[in-house]
Amino acid sequence: EVYISFLRRKLAHLRSRVQIKTLRMVGYCLEDLDGDGTSELLIGSVSENLIYAMYTVKNDEEIRLIDAGERNTFQLTSDGLFLNRGSNGAASFGYNLYAFQDGELKFQDALVFDAGRDEQNPWFYATTETWDTDSMTPLETANAEALEEDLNSSVVPIAFVPFAEYTT
């Protein structure tokens, strides 16, 4: 499989720079997420269920679809969507939902908190990925917080194999 040589290259680099303890905390998962017969490679936190990176294969080449960071996290939901939490700081954050179809992440909708826009009514529903508050629909705080809870509770565990257990 294409990912084996990819993992070998990446792990050789990681093992030379990272302690084995860290390699127990980060792992990989191979799973066909869109049903096309090709497994996607997820790299993420074994204990926190966060996806740090996601790759698929097109034309025998690895394509990175997710490159997460400190203020940009991804998780998988029970209905197969990817929940992306993004933050611009305490006054601006949100939750984007993406479907994985045809080898691509496709934006679905978003729940956005923007106190800079409206401190008294900071919650919005977005149908565009840009979070343009002029085109978003305001939400009542109670409704938005219920949606936020639903999103958080929809996250499912991913069976990450710790890199410390990977053998070549």
C-alpha cells in the first residue's frame, strides 16, 4: 500500500527527533472513509481523539486533506462528518462541518461565535466557509449552546495505533 512507504519515511524522521514517549501519544488509523475502496490515513492523538492530519491517495500520490494545529482541530462525528473547531481568540471561534466525498472535504455548515460582531448576541449559523457575519443567520444563545453540545457529543473515537507500536 502507498501509505506504508509514506509512513516509513515519516516515522524514520520522527524517531530521530521525538522521544518514544511522544510516539505513544500520537498514532495512525487506516480506514476507507468515503467508501471508494481506498483507505485514508489519519494521524492524531491516541488519547484525545484529535485528528492532526488526514491523507488520501489520488493517482498514486498522497494528498493531505487535513493539517490541523493548536487553534484548528478536527474530529470525526457519529454521522461520518468531520467537526473542525477553529479559533481566532476568546471572542471568535466556531465549528465547521465537512463531509468527505469523492476524495475531498466539502463544507456543509458552521456554528460561529463572534462577540466582536455582537457582544449581546454572538452566535450565528453559517452556510459559507468564510464566516462572513453579514451573510450569517443570528441564533439565540440557548439554541446555539444546545447545537454546540450536540456537536461535541457526536464525536466518535478513532482507533489510532500508537506510532511506538509501528514496526517496519
